[in-house]
Amino acid sequence: MAGIQTKADERDLGRVERIGAHSHIHGLGVSADLSPKVTAEGMVGQLQARKAISVVGRMIQQGSIAGRAVLLAGQPGTGKTAIAMGLAQYLGKDVPFTYIAASEIFSLEMSKTEALMQAFRRSIGVRIKEETELIEGEVVEIQIDRPASGVGRKVGKLTMKTTDMETIYDLGDKLIDSLMKDKVQSGDVISIDKSTGKVTKLGRSTARVNDYEVMPPNVKFVNCPSGELQHRKDVVHTVSLHEIDVINSRAQGFMALFAGDIGEIKPEIRSQINTKISEWREEGKAEIIPGVLFIDEVHMLDIECFSFLNRALEHELAPILIMASNRGISTIRGTNYQSPHGIPIDLLDRLLIISTQPYSPEELSHILSTRANEEDVQLEPKALELLTKMASETSLRYAIQLITASSLIASKRKAMKVDVPDVARAYKLFADVKRSMEYLTEYQQ
């Protein structure tokens, strides 16, 4: 494998914005010296746990920690997943963050260890530095000749200039299509990547300010470039090791990333890629970015998966592993042995354990208020008090789920704010776990 592909064609994919369970979280809510704020960036309470995880986050950013594992342990509804999501926001987009639930490992059409290996390699980024040739200047004229019959190749000429020179380029089909797609015209300042043919419109030349009496508000004016039309430029792009694996292990290349049917990847492919990445690191062409793999419900993994994790953490290319469990003494799946958190003792010995504590009534109230704002629901103070009481007596998740239900009930009576009767009505319609168990026990008897 002399040349390893690392780039896929760029695509614009539309995103659907929706309100998720943790969409209100925008960071860990810590200051520059890593001291946690009581409420900030959507995070509430859990000061000790947030302080600990922010120290881990700082070490990840500095590249001084890799191949380590952290366990978030606590009761259900104490914000373990929220802390992990806050860490992802804290680290930023440049650091890979992969979230999986342990149970999904068993539902994939591949071996458990292969699923974990793919998750590991998704969590390791490679920042690759390449030198590319660009043509950058102001468009003077575009001439495109189409066959009279309408069938056949299009040919054309592109005249470009800088403040120091002017050159005419012959255009092929691909470049003509790119120029037409971007609606490039005379007076535009553009950049053309010679290796890929990608055209980037930088703006409109300042010399053309007075061409039209009225200009659209989004038009950006830039100065005509100076010097040579052709020049070299260092380009940096970041991909994950898993993306490189997929691109180089499938006949359809990068299209396999969109097909979804990735399947198992041969160890020989990964070995060759690791060797090539090591060579690039020595030559200064690439830099490894250890990311984070977060495994929720880690007690659902079995002994085979734990053995794999033990070995994988010792590998040179290993991300930071963060796990979450809400179990105490529990049976390790696949064995008859019991262990704290359902994790083997030898793996527990490797972990930094961060515990989470139950929320106080004041913290529950603030969390419910934050979620109501996120869901565009206005609560009366008495309704918020009732929801807080429910969260204390049942669970925080149950109380959060009643917010939208109460809002719909309030809208039915054309009220702008949710009041106590709306919450009470939702409480009667939807049972919590305790009431559901009582009903079933009574039914059985």
C-alpha cells in the first residue's frame, strides 16, 4: 500500500436541529483555572466530578494522557452521561469523541471485538499536513464553447490576473462544471486547487465596487491578489483512523463511508496504515490526536469485551476511554463472578474512578428550569416546585419527560404557561416506575 488515501470528496449534508436529552449542555462549566461553577454552560451541581473530569480534559488537550481509562460511577440520574457530553463540548471539534452504549456492541453484524476496535479507531484523529498547488487571482474573462449539436465536450478559456501578471488557462469539462456551479463571473476572486480541481470563490474584487448601483448584502469584497498566480500552500485536514481504514479497505473507497455497510476490516490493512502513519509522524507530515471513547452502561459488556479493552489500552494508538456504570456489586457478564460495577478487578485497577452524587432539591429545580427553557416551555413557579418534588420522589428523568407533556396539556386550554393542574394531569396520564410496579403487583395478586 504505497499511497494511502486520507481524503473523501466534500459533501454538504443538511442537518436537522432537534432538542435532545443533553442539547442544553455546552461545556463543563469550569473557569480557566478548572474550578467548577455552580451553574454554567448547562451544567448544574456535581462540582467534584466536574473538577475531576476537567483535569482529564486539560490533559487530553495538552496531549499528556493517552491509553488511560476513567470510570464515572453513580446512581441513575446523577448526570454521568451529561458530564461526558460536557467533556465533548469542552474539548471542541478538533478532538474526536465517540459515544456508544455497551448494549449496541451485541446487535451489530460483526464480532464484538471488531465493533470495539472500530470505535477505538474512530476516537483517534490524524492531523495530516499536505502541500498543495493553488491558482489564485481575479477572473478577467471566461469563454465557454458548447457544441452546436449540444452533444460533445465543452471547451473553454479562463483569463486570470494578479496585480503583477495575467495568464490564460485552458478549461476541461470538470473545471467548467465547477465554475458554472459556483456561478463564477468576471470580477470574482477565486482559488483553484490544482490537485482536485476544487474552485473556491473568495469574494468580489474591490476594483468592481462601482459595477452595479445595487449590490446584494452578502457580497464580500477582497483585494486582487499580488505576486504569482500559482503558489504552494500548506493544507491541514483531520480524519479519524477508522475513516482511513474504510477508504483503503473497500473497492468503492470513500463511498463506503456513506453506504453504511462497512463490515469487518482486515488486520493487515490496519497494520499497513499504522506503519504509514508512523512514517508520516517521523517525517512531520502527520500528528496523532488521541480522542475520547465513551462507553455508557459499561456493565453490559461481557468478559471477552473487557479482555479486549485491557489489551487495547496498552496499544500505542489508544484513545482515552471513559466508561459509565450505575451498578454496585454486580455479576460480570459471561462469568459467575461478582465484581464492583460489573467490571473485572484487573481492569478496575487501571481506572481513575470519579463518583457522582445525588442532586439536591435546589439543583433539581435549576436543571428542570434549564430543560424547560431548552424546550421553550414557560413554567409557573408552583408548577416548577411540583416538578422538583416529583424529581426528588421518583426520578429526574421522569420529571423532565413531564415538561413537554404538561406543555401540550396547557396549550389545549390555550394557556401560555404551564400551571399545577397541567403537571398533575400529566402525572395521572403517565406512571413512573414505582407506581407502575405497584399496579402490576396488585394486578398479579
